[in-house]
Amino acid sequence: MSDLSPEQIDGLVAKELLQRRKAVGDLHEFVVQAWPIMEPGYSFKDSWHIQAICEHLEAVYSGQIRNLLINVPPRSLKTLLTGVAWPVWCWLQKPTEKFIFGSYSYSLAEDASIKCRALIRSKWFKDRWGDKIQITDDRDTKEYFSNTKGGERIITSVDGTLTGRGGDILVGDDLNNVKDQSDVVLQNALHFFKTVLPTRLNDPKTGRKVIIQQRTNENDVSGYILKEMPDDYVKLILPMEYEPDRRCTTVPLKSTKGKKWRDPRTKENELLCPEQSGEKEVAQLKRQLGDSYAIAGQLQQRPAPAAGGIIKKNYFRLWKERSPPKIEFTLASWDTAMSKKDLAAYSACTVWGVFFQDYRPAKEWGVEEAAPPPTDGGADMYGRVANLILLNAWRGRLEYPELRRQIRNIALDWRNDNLDKLETPDPKYKPDMNLIERKVSGFSLIQELSRTGEIFNGFDPDKFGDKTNRVRLITHILEAGRVWVPAGPPDFDKPRKYAQALIDQAIVFPRASARDYVDTMTQAVLRLQMSGWVIHPEDAGTEPSSRVEDYDRPALY
């Protein structure tokens, strides 16, 4: 500096002051300037998604956004931005802000805390803002440190406690462990999110929450937010490869000039940050992840591949006629639970009809495509192919007496799925078989309901293995195009609402938040396979041993 003229020194000082003002006024600029301190040895590769995350976090600080959900792929700088740079930047605006950071593991939360402290202690930071922000000597640990103005940064884990501690801003950074998708671990994370974090806000009227993670399961924290409280959160969801039908739109930000922020990508499969992960790197990452569910969750921020996982979306064929086909046999399949508590499992029922399809061209049937005739069997003695069509579906939480009534009502008329508005039973709609999974609640229901004069058959799922194995045992029937779902008015080009609910659950299996519809479908198909009603086209066709009398079905589903 001694070799510089006073004018040059003044110019450098003015430039330095300008940089400081820019950093204080803009989180993204703060990240750019702090990068060599936060990630020494690595060059900063800027991207629009980094700017987007920063702007949304700024909106959280200002109170414009009260609750923010961020789903981004790995290596998107989510922890560095949210857990390291952002709280420090907030303290430059308001040093009294109190933060609580939670993760699925204590060590993960601890790593970000260490980096955050190191940034504040760095010479770079002290030279610029050391007069404003200093860590107190008596509250300086990895778990909990504060600044001399009263601001705090506290960490915890899903299994940890926060007794007596509160925050102005609560952050859940990876509350779910992408490597452990067990029901117990998922429920622990949900319990922490639903019952621990909300009680830690110092002021519920002004407190803010940020959840940032990869989307890996229907029942993860992100899934709960999207399903149960979608209007409470602004959702910044950025897949690695752009999907036009899932384009993310949030709120107006300072860079959008009054318009809502949108994912700027326009081409399908356009990468999030090609400067960081180009086509070669993404392809390699997919190979490393291997599993299609992991790729969908960690890269695309969906719990299952778009086309489906074990069960593909295109396995279900769409019946586009107003009237159902001529049904030869009906089966009501039940998966039962006996509580209406909030976290209790649902009871569910799907009603299936067996019908025979001959080989007329698709245009004569009004369906997507005609099933190719089997080369060697798979048809009855008249050359017709046995198929299944979904006639109705119901799910809900009922106590035992209500559930018992519901099952009996549907056993008399499979349309009667509304306890509050029952139709007079019509024998044309009486299922030929009522199938109940033989487990704790199922045992009691089979015994009780059999006394009513109706026949209820038990189904033992254990002989077929676990839920996933049972699904795999029916996928060849689904893949062969033997399972249909009804389309709905007015255009009959989309599944009816109850059919779509089944499809949505099936294509996410086994990562779905509920599997009851899938359980009922699986046991129905397995039972009909065992009876010889539905077989694969490659298997030798045999005439089913028993048939109900043919009778006309009305046009209403």
C-alpha cells in the first residue's frame, strides 16, 4: 500500500466499502465474496439456482415468506447457503436473530455449525464486520453459539431435544436420511417436524421456517408438507433435469419486478447447473445411484420415477366407454384398520370386475389400444381374454362399528361407499366375493360379518412374502395389459377420481405414504390368479372352474 498514491488508496478503500455494502444488501453477493473462506481451494461456479435460493432466503428473513420448502439435488450448495452463509448475513441485518438448525443426524448439523463459526472468526469477516458481529466467549460451542448482540445459532437432530430453547427462524436441513427409508425413521422425522419444531418459535406470529432437502419418499417431511399443508409453504422445487409439466413457480422477488419467480429453463431435460454437473457428470451420478427410486428422489425431487417404479403408469389401461364391459365376476377386496386417529392406517377397499375381451380393433372398443391376442392361450374356450376393471374404490379411517357397517354395505351393493347416503341395495351390484386380509382386525371382521349371512373370504398375505414381493408377483399381469381403470365424463380421456387415486399410489410404491389401495389390488389379483380367472397371455388358457350367471350391468360405475 505504501507504493500507492493517496488517490489510489482512496480508490481501493472506496471499492472495498462498495463491496461491503453490496454484500450486506444482497445474500448472493455475500456468498460470492465469502466463498474463498467457506470453501477454500474450490472455485465458485455461479448459477441461476444459487441466485434463486438466495433470493428466497432473503424473502424469509424479511418476512415476505413465512414458510419455505426447498427441494434440490445433491451438490446444490443447499447447506452452505442455508446453514453457513445465510445466518451470518442475517446477523449483518439484525444481529439479534435466533436460529435453530435441525438435521437427521447431529454430526450433519454440527458440520454446518463449525463452518458458520469459522466464517465469523475469519480475518476476512473480522476486517469487514468485526465491529458489528463477534462470538461471545461464554457461549461458543458447536452445539450453541451466540453473538455479543444476542443472536443465537443452536443445532439439534431429529432424535435430540430443544427443551427451554426457542428461535426466530427454524431450519430443517435434511430431516430425512436418504439412505434409510424405513417407516420408523420416516415417522421419527415427521414427529420432529410436526410436534417439536413448531413449539420452538419465539413468536408464532412472526417466526419463520425453512425446510430444505431432497425428496425421497411420499411420507418424508416434504411429502407431508405437499399433501397436508400445501398452502402454508412457498415451494422452491428444482429437479436436476427440467420437467415442463412440473415447472416451479413461487412468489415475486426483487429480481422479478413484481412478477412471480419461475424456473427459467424452457427445454425438457435441461440441466440445473451444467457448469457444475454436465451431461457426463449427471450420467455418472445416475450410474452410481443405480436405483430408479434414488435417481427420481435425489435428482428429480419426486419419490418415484415419473413413469412409475415397480408398477408403471402405462400398465393401467383406460376404459373410455361410458358403460362398463359385461362383468362376469366381481370381487371386493379389503385392507382393514380399526382406528380413526390422525396417524392410524386407513382402511381401504377396491372392487374389481372380471370381463372377457375379444379381439376387436381398438376403434370399435373406444380404448387406447387393443390387447394383442395371446399366441398360445390366455383366453377362454371362445377365444376371449380375461381382464380386470376397477369398479369402485374407497378409503377412510373408521372405528370398528362403522367399519363393520361399511364392509357389509359394500358386500350388499358395491356402490354403497358412503355411510351418510346409502343406496337401496341392488342385487346386480352385489359382489360375488368379499376378500379381507387375514390379520388382527381382519380375523374379527371375517368372524363377525360371516354371521350376517354373507360370505367373507380371508386372504393370508404372508404366504406370498412381504408387500413388495407380493406386488412383484402381479406385475406381469399388469404389464400384459390385463388391468383396466374407468375414464370419467365429460370427455372420458382421464381416469375417474378414485381410479387416479389408485394409480397415484401404485406408481410410487413402495415409497408411497400409504399402500392400502395397492394392498387391496394385489390381493385381488393374486386371488383371481389362484382361481384361474386371470392369467398371463403366455400361460396356457383354461376355462375358470366356476362362473356366476351372466346378467346385464347398468351403465353406471
